Amino acid sequence: MASRKLQFLCLSAAALLLAGCAGGMPGKATATSGGRSTPKADSQKLASAIASAAQDAAAGGMTQESLMFQEKLYRQDPRNPDNIINYARGLRRAGKLEDAKLVIRTPAKAKRVTAPMLTEAAMVFVSAGEYEEALDFAQKSLEKDGKSPDAHHALALALSGLDKNADAQLQFQKALELWPDTRDTTPVINNLAMSLAAQGKVKEAKNVMALATGEALRSPVYLNNRAMLNTLKDREIAAEKIAPPAETVKQVTSVSPNREKTKPARKMPGRMKPIVE
């Protein structure tokens, strides 16, 4: 039933797109039985219908269909902050990270940029494994809105990517504290547990993982991480790196004055992954 409803919504939005294209040249009013509607009002109604279809498609797991609608809105008004954010997020979730970076990097560096724009920019660069730039965007987002759970979460993910797990833990905890009751807590619970486990605090990590309910129990990443945690004990962490969202990140090793490579810090097994929503 849900799938049919989403298909209907997508078809309805597509019909609206066609109707909008056939409704006359931009700048001309369209006559209606109740008077005259303005092009601006018609455009707003059309944009609202497309945005609604995009949200419903995304909620139903129809990533490509949602991205199609988001792209349409972005093409119609590429300066609209909401269109930029939603399109970049859609591209990110579809794995089109280079396109996502192109869409959001410049707007996120504008003088009057909003906190949500900066947060999404941080998430795009976290997903791309470019943690330094992600960190910069997340910090700037928190400067504008210190109570944003998403900004704290983005900052924590960037810190995790830089192996600053103690700092990441604090940010994940703040994000969880501010997380709305109406939103699924799986990502922040999973990621907080990962930051604890990466410090060898496996018992604490297991306790945090146990807080997850509902949607978390259907998340393959969460279930895999929880199963892996159950095989570990405190301080028994394999000398491997937490797998980043992208597989292209290079591990940096430092060289001591005597030119001997330092041993890498003990980290979580590579099969454990953060959740980047």
C-alpha cells in the first residue's frame, strides 16, 4: 500500500510538472473561475507539491525518485537555500558526492549563510572523507546555532574521522541531549557508541547501543555494529581504523625525530561503521 501511495504521489507531481510547463509563458497570469491567479502563486503551489512528493519518496526509500524532484526544484531556483540544502542532501544520500560538493560548497561560504546550510555542507564532506573541511563547516554552523543537534552531530562525525574520539564523544552526547523526540535516534546512538568503543570503553558502548529501539532494530549498520561490540571487552580493540563513510580516505602516519614510524593508535575494527543519515 505504501509503495502504491508513493508511486501515486510521484505520478501526481509529474503531472503537475507537465501542467506547469503547459500553463503558459512565465510572467503571464492564468485565468481561473474564481478570478486570476498570479504566476508567483502558481509557482509556489507547484514547488510545494514537488517538495512534498520528494519528501514522501525519500521517506519510502525511493532515493532516485526523491532526487529527481529535488533536482527539479533546484534547477527552477538555484539560489533558494532550501533547494540547495535538499538537493545536496539528496545527492549525498545517492552517493553522488562530487556533485553534492559542487552544489553546496560555494553557497556554504557565502557571508549570510545559514546554520542548516553549513551543517549539510559538513555532512557532505564527512561523507566524502574530507574531515578537515567538514570540521570547519560544522564549527561555523555551531557558531550560528549552538543548540542544533545536527550541527553537533556533524562536528562529532568530523572529529571521529580525524580520530579525535574523546572530543567526538562529547559532541555526540550533546547531539543526543538535543535530539528531538520525534526523530529516530539510531544514527546518534550508534555513533556515540562507536566513539566510546574506539576509546576502549566497550562496556559503555554496549550500554549506549542498548538504548536504541524501533527503527534502529531494522538498520543493518546498527545491527552489525552491535553484534561486533558483543564480541569485544574493554580495552580489547583491534588495531584497525573505523571504516569512514567513504573508502577513499588515506591513513596518515607520523614520523618521530629518530625517523621511526610511530605505532598507530588502537582503533575499532574496520567492519564497524558510523551512520551518516
